[in-house]
Amino acid sequence: MGNIAIILRRELASYFASPLAYLYIMIFLALSGGLTFFLGGFLERGQADLQPFFQFHPWLYLFLIPAIGMRLWAEERKSGSIEFLMTLPVSTGQAVIGKFLAAWLFAGIALALTFPIWLTVNYLGQPDNGVILSAYLGSWLMAGGYLAISACVSALTRNQVIAFVVGAGLCFLFLMSGIELIQAAFRGWVGEALLETLADVSFLSNFHGIGQGVIDLRNVIYFLSMIGGCLVINTAIVELKKGA
């Protein structure tokens, strides 16, 4: 755990050493607020909840999280600093976990900085804060799922643009797999078991329950399993790419 913490601190410090981190946070806050108030009709709805705020998170993350994940390994390989990282007394698994946790924590900081909208809804009415807290948890878990996929793709290439595009594309597939339009396209020529599997691996369907205040253990396990599985794959890719 000590080595993981060292990597985490190193990576997190590197984020805030660059103005891009602050730019990312500003973009996330501006987009989430703008979508909530203008497209989500936050004030016009007359309801004391944050449903208009959280409904856009899956789509915001589709672009913003791969932008974080694309640099995790692609930048290390392009700059050659991955060779130095691998010579440190840390295992590949520890490096993968530490870098992922730093990026996930950074995404969590950006999410936490949206707290003024939580204060606003409490000022305007009497919301169910338990539901809001659950939705924040679900949003952060979903961000972790996006990030874990993006990190795997980043480990495959030294080109950050390719890592971003492919990572966003894979995240889009996991996002849309539970949409009725996609389900209808497959219905009739695949079995119901496969359709249910597609729905079960959808980010949208797994986030929806938690976002409604229902913390179903299956949804939590899904996101944690997605993260854990991708970290294992990420570790294997970095090991295979050593010296490449």
C-alpha cells in the first residue's frame, strides 16, 4: 500500500502542476451547470431534486473522462518516463493502481466542486439528501468505470489522440448497450439471454438505479468489477509492452 500511495501522490501532484487540470475542472463545472440550468430546466421544473444535474453525467463523462485517461500511459510511453517508472521498487500492478486512483481522485475532486448546486437545491426546497448523496456516489463509480476502460486503451498506444478516440468509442458502446433502440436492433435475431447481458453491462442502466437513490449492491458490484477487471487487463498490457 505504501508504494501505491507514493505513486498516487506523484500522479496527483503532476495533475495540479499543469494548467490543464484547472482548465478541465472549469470545463466540467461550466458544462454540468449549463446543461442543468438550460437544457435540464432545473428552475422551471419546480422540484427540489438534482435529477436534471445527474442525467447529463453519463454523456459528459463520455468525453471528459477519456481526456483524463488518455495520458495515463500514452504520455509515459511517448516521453520515455515509463522506463524510469518501471525501474522504481514498485510492481507493475502497484503502478497501475496508483495511477488509476490518482486519476479517479482527480475526477472525484472535480465532481465534489459541484457542491454549490447541492446547496442551491437545499436553499430552494427540501430535497432528499440521501438520494442526492447516492447519485453522487453512483456518478463517481461510473466515472471510475469510464476511466478504467480509458486507462487500458492508453496502455496500448503512445498516441494520446488515438487513446482518447478509441477510449471514448469503447465507453460509448458500454453506455448505449442498454438503450431500447439498441436492444430493438438486436431483438429477433439474438436470444433474450444476450439482450439481458447487454442491458446488464450498460453504464446507463447501472447508474440509473443508484441515481434514483436505490443503492443496489448489484450495481455497485458491476462498477467495481468493471474497474477491477480493467486494472488487471491494464497491468497485463503494461507488462507485455515493457521495452516496446
